[in-house]
Amino acid sequence: MDDEYTEQDTAERDRPGRGRLLLGGTLATVLLAAVGGTVGWVLADPGTPETGSTPAAAGPGPASPSEAPTTARPTTARATTKPPPAATTGGLTVPRLVGLDFEKARDELHDRKLGWRLVFGAGSGRTVTRTVPAQDTSVRPGTTVRVEVSGPAPEVEVPDLVGEDCADAADELGDVGLFPRYPTGNRGEVVAQVPAADATAHWNDQVAISCGGGSTPTSGVTPTP
């Protein structure tokens, strides 16, 4: 009885060990199959990189243009500096005076608040031949324009200035193309003048006038250069 019990008991104890061995063998077979499948998949598709990876270069030769990396040059915005604004003249230009009578040309300049300097020539006639600055040139108010006339300076009659205010006398002389000269100052009334009233002078000549209680100017007409 003891021998039978021992053999049977031994057999019962051996059965769980054999079960565990069979289960372990099965698991090992499954794992080997999974590993083998994974290795086979990797070997079958070696050219498919993982996401985010970069495939290694195939060889030492240069990469094709489509494969060459491109680096965009940084663009720098050019600073655009506006030029300083040009000095404005309010649209004031030298009027078109060429061909006009010089007195008409003078009036045109006066209306535009421009000065003038008449320069008479050796030819004949009273027409303007040229202006400096040229006509249509942009100028500032008060600019003096040189007006060249084809013929010589015409004769004018000297007005009577005695008893007038010296400032008014200067305006009257300017109206007839003459210029004042003040040997004794320009304040007060005109007490004397040279040349005398009604004398003959030429455009651009100067008339000496004595104002206030100053001394009497010397005789003679002083032409304006």
C-alpha cells in the first residue's frame, strides 16, 4: 500500500509541472512568431522611414536638385526715405513777356508782386526780347526780373515834385520810369529837385530830390546804370 500511494502521489505531483511546461512552450512559440513577423515587416519595407525621421543619403554623390535643401534668403525691407519737400512758391511764375511792350511787361510784373529791371538795347522798338529768369520759371514773391528791351530808353518828362511828401514823390517818379535819389535824406517834403519839373529825361534816369530842410541838390540828371 505504501508503494502504490507513493507512485500515485508522485504522478499527481508531476502533472502540474508538465502543464506549466506546455503553457510556457506555447507562450514562447507565440512570442517568437510575433518577433519574426515584426522582423520580416522591417526587412520587407526598409525604405519607409518612421514619422519625423530623415532617410540616410544613398551614396557620396551630390543630391539631385529636387532633393537638395533650399534655404530662403532673409528679406530685409528697404527703408524708404521721402525727400524733403521742395520749397513752395505758391504757383508764382515769371509771366510770358517776350513780344510785349516793355511798359505792359512792367505792369504784369507789378501785378504779380515781382520787381523788374529794364535793360534797353541798341536796336529799335519797345518790345521785350528776353527775361531773366525765363518766362514760366517758378520764382518767389519779390524776385527782381531782368527785362531786356529791343530799343533804347524812351524820353520822359520829369514831374513836378516840390511840396510833395518824399515817399509820394518816389512813387510818382516810378510811374514814369524814373528813380529817386536822396542826397539829404528821405523824410519830409520835397523842397527842391534836379532836374526841374518838365525837363526831359529818359527811362531809368535818377532824379535828385531834397527833402525837409536839407541843402539843395546839384543840377544834372544821373542815369541809372
